[in-house]
Amino acid sequence: MSTIEHAADLPAWAALAVSFFLVIGAGLTLIGTIGFVRLPTFYERIHAPTLGTSWGTGGIVMASMIFFTVLSTRLVVHEILIGIFVTVTTPVTLMLLARATLHRDRVEGNPGVPGEAPAETGEGDGAAAGAD
Amino acid sequence: MSQMILSWSMMFAQVCLVVAMALAALRMSRGPRAQDRVLALDTLYVNSMLLLMVFGIRTGKVIYFEASLVIGMLGFVATVALAKFLMRGEVIE
């Protein structure tokens, strides 16, 4: 196991902090993906990978920020772009996907799916209004 | 000592992310319906983005950050287009 050459002058506290956030982020991403494989229905499965997009991305972005900031002795925060982008886009994609799945299940008449919303009062509460 | 901890944690993170990508690919190959495959593709995108960021920390180059940013944007657009396709049967109406 070779050490990392360009990080030779990284102080110990920064190395420990980077290691902590890396392990947290990657471990939570792995746990989320295991849940994505193991959970039984789609509506339960759609929750699991968000572990990787919230704390998985957050941990690795924070590790990268600490690493490059300490190593280059100036503030390096451009990784936070990825964090903001993933945080903003994940709810949008998963909401679209869940509504498409709900639409497909209703059209096919699968059991265990909430029925149509009683009245089209608003567009925003469509997903929550179907549950009884 | 701290260098060794850093090196081992990077190895651990890479192994975790590769195993996560393999699990997402497994779900994409055997997922019972189309929406499972779309969600597995989204998970695969996010995991590969994180893997590239860890690789960027390991090599100390900024080019991997840009690659992971591009992967994140492409993943968002791809998942939105596929969800739209599942909902309507066509992407552009």
C-alpha cells in the first residue's frame, strides 16, 4: 500500500478529517444502493438511493474541499457546485419518476396503488392527495 | 501514520463505490419493470460521479472534478427525459 505522493505535506488532522468524510460518504452510498437492491416494491426502492445523493455526495464533496483547501493553502470551494447541483436536481428527477410510475400503475390497474385524486384542485398536491 | 489512514480510506471508498455501481448494474439488468431500470441508471450516474471525485482526490488533479460535474448534468437530463418518456410515451410533444 503506497502512500499518496502529492499529499505528503498534508497535516495529520486534515488527513484524518478527509478520511472520515470519505468513509462516511462512500459507506452511506453503498448502504443506499444495497437498500435499492433489497427492498421489495418500487415505491420503497425509490427512497434508498437518496442516501447516496444526500450524505454520500455531501461527505465526498466535503472531503474534497478540505483536501484541496489545506493542500493548496487557499480556499477551494468549487466542489460545492456539485453538491448544490445534486441537491437541487435529485428531488426533481425522483418526483418525475415516481409520478410516471404512479401513472403507469393506475393505467394498468395494479393492486396496492392509491386511486385517482378526487378532484383536480391543484397541480402541486397531486402525489399526496392520492393516499387515503 | 495519518498518510496510511488516508490511503486506506481512499481505497475503502473506491471499493465501496465500485460495489455500489455493481449492485446498481445488477438491479438495472434484472429490474422487473422499466422504472426500476431508470432509477438504477440514475443511481449508477451518481455513484460514478462520486467515484470520479474520489479519484480526483487520489490523484490531486482538477480535471476529474469537471468530469464528474459533466456526468452529474448528463445524468439529470437523461433521467428527466426517461421519466418523461415513461409518463407520456414520447419525449418531445
